[in-house]
Amino acid sequence: MSSDLKRKQQKKINPKPVQLNPNWSLLQQKLKSDSHGNTRKSSNPENPSSILGKRKERPDSELDVPKIDPLTPVNDDSSLTDEVAMDCEMVGVSQGTKSALGRVTLVNKWGNVLYDEFVRPVERVVDFRTHISGIRPRDLRKAKDFRVAQTKVAELIKGKILVGHALHNDLKALLLTHPKKDIRDTAEYQPFLKDKTRKSLKHLAAEILGADIQNGEHCPIDDARAAMMLYQKNRKEWEKNVKDQTRMWLKQKKRLISRPARLSSLRSVFTGCRAVMLPRFGGPEVFELRENVPVPNLNPNEVLVRAKAVSVNPLDCRIRAGYGRSVFQPHLPIIVGRDVSGEVAAIGTSVKSLKVGQEVFGALHPTALRGTYTDYGILSEDELTEKPSSVSHVEASAIPFAALTAWRALKSNARITEGQRLLVFGGGGAVGFSAIQLAVASGCHVTASCVGQTKDRILAAGAEQAVDYTTEDIELAVKGKFDAVLDTIGGPETERIGINFLRKGGNYMTLQGEAASLTDKYGFVVGLPLATSLLMKKKIQYQYSHGIDYWWTYMRADPEGLAEIQRLVGAGKLKIPVEKTFSITDVVAAHEAKEKKQIPGKVVLEF
């Protein structure tokens, strides 16, 4: 064997030692010395002088175990249960101070989502409140129509225990009611109150569930789950509490029933009354004046009004003839009528602003099934206000429905402000004349089209120009651009002229929306989406071609608007002339006169 080969083999047997890091060398030396000299000492686990020291044990809470969200559902069962929790997020409409539904969420008793949809409000959104609601403009572009969402939610909560936090706000936004006995509100549950003060859902979730919610933008799914979990954790005691309260209420009711003498006089007044009934659609002759028509029990927020006068609106005549049959036909016979002026006969338990004996006036929503052509009308507290003493019941009854329609167009849709220009088509009618007076009171410059006999009245109300469209060409007579156009006539020609008179960023509003007529023709399932599609098409068309907003406007109860109307009426700055009055027993003659256009002005029925 050669010497070179021997050297190679020697290297394999005795490899060259690897150069260690100095720190590792010191460690090895220390370990060797400890193992030879201090074997017993180093083997003691309690010995603190070990080079590595004792391993510190961590408590279980510090182990690297992922945290479990207490709001996470325990299963994936998304079936409809007997208990349903709801939470809604709101956006700002009108001038930003009024809330409207922007998103609604329902979960079942396990916290699984039953329904979660963004909702497009009826009114224009001016504040998305994103920092709280989490809603952005893009979320509402393809959102559900309000009525579609409202119908679905009503279907899901019907007959169910409804759980939530401050549910009255959510139900108000949805324009829905729910039986009080089936509501479980975590904001009202006695054990959750502190010194009779309501706690926030965030506080309750953290304190009772250990859940952290509502940090920044709210998640309605988490909020609904938190409310449901709070209910489920306290379900046994909660339900016992509800039973005890029901038992107590029944005892009180029994005591009242045992005193018939005290209630008999009230029953004789309020259980039956006269009412003009519409048993079928048709001409004025279909009306029937019936005696002893039942008076429904009042809801907590409702007011029973002893009618002194009610006005005949164009909408009353159209409903009688069949307009809105998709809404009204299933409920025939109905009572028509929207305006009323009279005296408060009784109030619901939650009514605060009105009292028995007070003179009031107001108007019902266009779709109300029990109208005002009756001795005793029922309206919500928000639909009534005190009648100024300076006007009679006949004068007052002519005002609210028309004025509130005009208010909605000018204040909710166009949001007119001082110094702006308004053009009104049909300034001689009740809505047009109301709009002129409301706009003048707001400091606007008003021009109106009309027929000759109303021209002087329109100018006296404060309009700067009145054009008789029967003898003058309005396109030549009127100069300049306008910030808003209210078209009470609603024909293709007035729409064309009105759109062209608007400056960029202006608002065109018509009373002749097609939602009801299309729904009547095709039914809710087809007609309502078709109407929504048509409205959106026009909005997009005019936004693109003229840079303006297009609206179908209609009356809606508005406490703020009604308060301003009352103020202006009391100050003599808002009035609608009454041309003729009839007794309620002559309702057929009154409608015949309006149908044949024998009386162009306002007609009122007296009691």
C-alpha cells in the first residue's frame, strides 16, 4: 500500500476536528465539569444554578390555543326557528337627520343567517353613516327594493319570538309591527337594566358573553347573534318573567270587566259609527252609508278622532274607480278618505302629544285601508297635529294631504333652500297651490302654470310669475333655468318642458308615478319590479342626458312637515280655498260633482 493511500485512510479514521463557535466550546466545558463534579447537584430539578435554568411552566391561558369567538354558531343549521333575532343598519335621508333602512339581518336561534340584505330606501340617501352602518354607496346600487325586503321580513317574523336590541327602531324603519307578547328586547329586559338605565348591546355582549362587537363599523350579523345569545342564556328566567307579566295583565283586565257601569257609556259611543263604505269599485253610486260600522281597538300609538269635516281628494275618486285595486281589492269593503279635521275622542297608551278633547287635523297614508269618511277616524299620533284656532274644521280639512304631498316633493326630494327657483305645473290645484306657498315661505322664487281663473290667487300667494297655459306658450313666457320642477299634471309634454327648464343638478318631481297602475295591471310580483325598473331607467336616462334627478313623489306622514304646515296655517301663510261643502250623507252627489268637473276647486264633507 502506498504512503499516499495510508494517509487518506488515516484521515478517515481520525478526521480533523471541526472548529466550534467559542460560545459552544464554553458550554461544552461547563457541562463536562458539572457532570463530573456536581452530578447530584445538577440532577436536582430544583437547582437554580443549572446553566439552562429551570423551564418555566406557562399557565393554560397562555398556551397557543386559538381563541373561539363566543358568537360563532354551534352548527350550520339555517332553518327557520321559533325564535328569530333581527338587527338593522340605518342611513340618513331627507336632510340627513331622518333614518331609513339600509340593511336588515335575521338569524335563527343558533345564530345562522336567515336573511341578510342591503335595502334601497324610498328616499334619496344623503348620509351613508359608513363609520357606524358599514354601508357604502356601492352596496345600495343593487340592493333590494324596500317593499321586497319589508315583505320578506314580515313573512319570516310572523308568529315568531322576535329578539333584538331596541327593536322599536328596527320595526319603525321597516314600517312593521309585531305583537308585544312576542318581542324579547335586550334593551328592555329588567335584569339587564342598571338603575333603570338601558345598557348598550356592546356593553351587554362584553359583560355577559365576553364578546367584542361594534368596534368601528357595526356588523348586523354579529349584533343579531349577540342579542340572540343574550336571550338564550337567560331564556328560562325571561319566559317566566313574561308569563308573570301576562298573568298580572289578565288580572287587571278582569278587574276592569267587573265594573261594566263605568265602561258601558264608552262602549256605546266607540263600538259602532256611521261610515261611507266602498263595497266594490265603480262610479259614485257604489258608495254605501252604513250605520253601526265597528270601530277597531286603538293601538298604543293611535288616536281616535271624532270627525267634523273631511275633504274629497282626487285620490279618493281614483280609488273609488279602481286605482290601487292590487292593494285594496282583497280588503273590500273599505272606507275611503285621507284628510280629516275634528276632535280627539280617545288616545292609545303611548300617545303623549295629544289629549282627549283637543281639536286636531291631519291625513292618512295613501294606502290606508280604513279612511276618514266616517264619524270616527283612526290615525297615528305622527299623522295628526293641533288645529290652529284661526281656521275652521272645514278649512283645516282641505289642507294636510295636499300640503304633505307638496312638502315631500320640495323638502324630501328636491331639498329646496332659500333663493332657489321653483317651477310648478298646475299651480291652481291643491298640491300645486300648497307647493307655491311652502316654497315662498322658504324664500324661493316661484313660477307657476295655471288656468286663467286661478292666476290672481297664485300671484297673491307670492308667486313671481303665473302663466295661463291655455292662452300662453310657457316655453316662450318663462325665462331662465330652475332648481326644481314640480309637475302635478304629469303628461309627456309637461315632463319634456320641465326637464328642459332644469339646470344641472336640479330635481324633476311628478305626482303621476306608475307604481300603482303597473301593479294593478300585472300584480305585485311582476308590476312592482317593472315599476322600479321603469323609474330607474328614467333616473339614469335624465342623469346622463341632463344631469338632473327624476322622482315619483307621493304623500307620506312626516311629523316635521306637519308641524311646519300647522305653523304656516296658524300664521295665515298656507291655505287652500274650499269651493263647496256637502253633508256626509250627500257623498254620492259630492263625488258626482267632482267626476263631472262641475266644481274645479276643493270639496269638503261635513258631519
